[in-house]
Amino acid sequence: MTLIGRLRKRAEFLFVKGGTKFVAPSLVLQARVRGPQVGNARFGFTASKAIGGSVQRNRARRRLKEAVRLAAGRAAVGGYDYVLIARSGTLQRRFAELIKDLERALAKVHAPPRQRDEKRS
């Protein structure tokens, strides 16, 4: 089980933005390895005004935080920073589906890139 920390500063969020990204129906996951020092996995949460008013944005962030608490401990990798961006599906999808989206996103960002045998013309 990986210990989980939090991203709090804007510079930390901007650093993660340059990493790997996976889009799911209920969330966008951005991930980036911090560097040579290995430590806890850290998560940041964000929801834009496109989600709705402050009540909807806060509810979306709370759902993402709970999904991380339940699922990310076994799927997150130490030394990585993650940013979860809420989408409209964050509020509309059932919570079990939200957790599956998060688990699938974490698996995809850590999967090795596809090896291409043929060049495209």
C-alpha cells in the first residue's frame, strides 16, 4: 500500500501538467514522476467552473478524494505526482464506476508505451 500525500501549490500542479495524461468519462488523470527521490504518491484535485457552481465543484472534488482514498493506495506508485481533474461525469456516474475509471486511469498511465513495429506512411 502506497502512502498518499497532497499537492497544494500551483507550481506542483503545473509540473504534473507536463506528464502523462489519461481521459476517462468521469475524470482526467495527469501523472508525472517527481524525480530521483522516491517518496509518497501525491494527489491534487481540481474542478473548473464548467462543472457548475461552487457546490457542484466541491462535491466533484469530494467524490474524487474519496475514490483516491479507496482505490489509489494499491494502484498509485510512490514518487509520482497525480492531478485529478473533474469532468461532468464525476457527478453523474455511479460511485463504483468512478472508482473503476480511476483504477483504469492509474493502470494506463503506468503501462509501458506501445512498441510500434511498422512505420506509418
